[in-house]
Amino acid sequence: MKTKTADTRSAKRTDLADDVDHADQADHADDTSAAPEEEKARSGIQSIEVGFRLIEVLTEASNAMMLRDLAHAADMNPAKAHRYLVSFQRLGLIVQDPVSGRYDLGPFSLRMGLAHLARIDAFKAARFALGELRDAIDQTVGIAVWGNSGPTVVHWLDSTFPMRVPLRLGDVMPMLESAAGRLFAAYLPARQTAPLIDTALATLQHASRHHLPATRAQYDAVLDDVRAHRAARVEGTVLPSVNAFCMPVFDATGQLVMGLMALGPESRFDASWGGPIDTALRTLAQQLSADLGQAHAPRHPAGA
């Protein structure tokens, strides 16, 4: 019995090796025009890289795909794509529906994705990356997460020039005035944020801060702008003459995980959309979201 099982495994390995050999030969025929120096620069197994295009296409697709569509999207002829798909099916990376014939990601792809997510420490990665960003833009930066009392500062790095009123770890950012407050209000379920927003609006009625939204309708318009830009921006609303951005980091389900903040005095802080600070902070937030496996659109409070 053991001998038969071993023979079966050996046969599968041989079949798989044959598929890779055939694919290597096809790749070599496809790339005969490549320059010699390019060939020397390739130190990996090219057939694996070529075949992985099929995995990438299925990862980005919203549904299972027919062979012809999958091959076309991967810029590969169907016969060549089929050889890769046969091997990927044996490895559990891809499955084929026996009725429709469509291909989709398999159970081992799921296991790899879950293993990757389990090993990611989002906050550790964000703290490390923010240190490099602070050095690059020389602005005060930080991380805010949602706590029992609202957006809470959990990490902070000062710039080389002192802030007039530096924030501290554990500080709760106001919902109306701060970029962090507006970001979390824009993306978290309304049941979490509405009580704090209502309290802040009621308090505002007794204050003379005309530059802030005074009604829920006005504040909702502010939140629409946050979602339109995928970021929150304030100019002098929390602290006089201090500008700030707060960028969202989403997880694989589109849930807001944290907000990356940058702020500084208006004389040194370019608060324009598309400016260097916006671009640098936004790029970092998008990279962290990608690392967390974000594939879905951000959740909207109305649908939460």
C-alpha cells in the first residue's frame, strides 16, 4: 500500500515537472528576442513569474473566469495558460467549477492570504513607516484609533520645530474640529459616532465658532467631502494657524483600522490637495491598506 501511494506521489511530481518543463520551453520561445544582459539579470525561475500572472488576474477579478478571458487578461495564449492552470489546480492555488468550467482562486490561496494577514502587525508597520515619513516631510505625525471616547492618539512623533500646543499620547481628538474626528465620523458606523457628534454639535451651540459646521446637515456635507477625497483636512480649526491631514488605513474588509495624521503650523504646512504632504501621507496609508489586504471599497456608515 505504501509503495502504491509513493508511486502515485512520484507520478504527480513527474507530471508537474513535465508541465513546468513545457512552460519553460514555451517561455524560452516567447522571449528569444530578449537581450543577453536581460537574461543574465534574471536569477529566478521565469516560468513561475509568467504563470503567476494568472493568479494576479484572478486576485483582482470580482468573479470566476473562463479560460479564454483569464488567458487574455494575463496576456497569454489559452493553451499555455491551461498548462499552468492544471498545475495550479494540483497545488490547490486554483479551482475549476465542474459545471461552468470557470476558474477561481483555490483553498491554498486562501490559506496563504490568511497566514499573511495573521503575521502583519499593522501598528508596528505604521509606527516604523511614520518615522521615515516624519524625517522626509519634517512635520509632526501620529496615529489615531477609535477608542471609547472617540479618536485617540496612540503614537506621536514631533517634527524638528516645536508645536505651540503639542498633543500627548491618549489625547482624544474632537469630532467636529479635528481631521481625525472627521475621518472616523466619515467611515465608522453611525451608531458608534452619532452620540459624540450630537454632543459636540449641542456644545457648539453655546460657543462662537462660526467656522465650524453648526448643524448635522452641515457636518454631513463635511463628511461627504472627506469621503470624496479619501482623507480629512482641517486648517486652523483645532489649533489656530495649525493645519492637519488625516488619512485612512483600511483592512481586508474595508473597515477603517487607524488614521495617519500629519500637522504643522500653516507657515510650514502645505495643506493643498495633491501637495507634497498630502501625497506622502496618502501613499503611506494606501500602502499600509494594501499590506492589510484591502480589496473592498471602504465601508460607508449608512451601510454599516
